[in-house]
Amino acid sequence: MILLNPGPVNVSPRVTGALGRGDLCHREPEFAALLASIRSRLLAAFAPTGGFAAIVLTGSGTAALEAAVTSVLSPRGRLVVVANGVYGERIAAMAAAARLPHTVVEGAWTAPPDLGAVERALGAPDVEAVAIVHHETTTGLRNPVAEVGRLARARGKLLLVDSISGLAGDPLDVEAADLVVGTANKCVQGLPGMAFVLVREAVLGRLATYPRRSLYLSLATYHEAQVPFTPAVQVAYALDEALAELLEEGVAARIRRYAAAAALLRAGFERQGLRLVLPPELRSNSITALWLPAERSYAALHDGLKASGFVIYEGQGRLQRDIFRVANMGHLRTADFERFLGALDEVLGR
């Protein structure tokens, strides 16, 4: 089955094979070495110039994101949340669940945020951090992380970036941020169950003084203890192997590969007469949102493609009934995308 959903993704036989390395106690030095390898490879891939620490935890990308959200404020602080899609709204929901003061800068789901509104929100005296989604998977939109980072730095605020579906798929200057959240099972091409936060080293001491609002999801706890709870050992083996593959390919090369795959798919969609939701300048390299053709249901489209060996993804939130999404993440080749376009032609009856 070819997975054209935005994670979990198809992985290489090499990554799958890493699951069979055997059982291991997480309190033994062998696991400490495995975790050190993962952290080292994460930093080599995404923060090669130094200045960051990699905090790894067992859980989905959402778990790592919630750890970052609940760890980034002092008892007196406020978080500004930039929300132009489901995942920005999820950050606000995390802040609300933890009873953290927060201000939401809402925007259209098919447009970049209003930077003027962000700047005004950052002017409140109790604001300590701003959070933004790098790649808003709701529509496949790339947000202006660097611009928001400049606004944050000018006012001495921390920048928290949800790059769960962005890292290794779209360019990101980690230096623009203070906390960057990622996961194994999207563009890194690992398996579900491990996630991480890259934290600026100069910020770690500050976070250690803040309240620990969760027993399990506290960045300070993970930084101090490294393995405070039982990790998913076999998934860690797979993540380490996926990171080795990523470094061998090169992050820039993977981004180019994803961009080429997206261009191939989008040219095919245009030939088929399908309408893309976003203009070219806003589109990510790894997911394409399309309006459903008239008188076509998502269920019929999904089921017809699945019968041919391809899984696509429905819309979310207010766009659930109107769009469908095709991702090009994972260990896939040009021939896979060409076969998909042929299957889509058949399902559409064209």
C-alpha cells in the first residue's frame, strides 16, 4: 500500500529491519548509546552549527508539541498562538487545557498570517513566547517562520515552531527559533512513536525554572533525566536508522526530492482538471490540497484509490467536506507517483 497521507509514511526496508535488533533494557548503557546517537544525528541534520539540544521522548508529534507548549512559559507568562489551520488551533487548545494565558491571532486557512496582528499581540507586557506552525498540514501551507521570528526577537520573546510535518520536507532555519518540534514518522521517514524538541541551549536554564505542568510531558524533566520513563526501544532503533538515511541523502537533497515529487503530482492534477487550494507561492513540498470535483464524494475517491493500492487523506475541520489531500512524504519513487496519477485518472473516469 502506497501511503499518500501526511504520516505515517512508507519507510525503507532498512528502517523496518531496524525493528528486529532485539530487546533492550532502557536503563542499560546500550540504550544510552542509542539515544546519544539519535540526539547527535538530529543535531547534525537540523542544527549543524550548534547551540541546540535535542530532547527525545516516546509519543506522537503532538506529545512533543504539548511538552513544548506547557514548558515555555513562566507562571506570569502569556503565549501568542498564530492559527491559520487545524494545527495552529491545536496549539491554542493545548494552552487552554493547561490553563495557560494565551492570545490567538486567527487568520484565513488559505493565507499567511497577518504579521501586523502578530506584532500587535506581541506588544502585550506579559507575552513571553509566540508559537507558529511551519507547515500547516490542513492545507499544505508554509507559514513565514523567519518573519515571525524576527518580530519575536525584536521584543525578546521566545519562538516555538511546530515543524512536525515540515522538518526535512521544507527549508527551515532553526536559528530563527528557540524551540522546534519534530517527529519521526513524517519527512524524517521513521516510524510512529518517537518525537523530539530541538531547544536552544541558552534557553534551557530558563525553562528549568518554570513550573512543570505535566509529569510526563515536561521538557526540563527529559533534559535532566534523558530517560525518565520507559521509551519505545524498537522505534528508537528505527528512528536512529532513519536519521542515518537522512544524513546520507542530505537534508537539502531530500527537500529537493520532495519538491520534485510535488511538482510531478501537481502537473498531473492540472492535466486532470483538478483545482489546487493554494497558490504556488504558499505550497509546501510535501502535501497538496485539492478541491473535490463536483458531484464527487471523498469516500468514493478514497475507496476507489485504495482498491488500486493508494491511500489519500480527507480534509479537516471546516474544509472536511470540500477538499482532499495528497502527500508525497516517505520512501517513495517517481514510478509510485506516476502509477498513482494513472489510478486517479481511472477513478475520475478520465
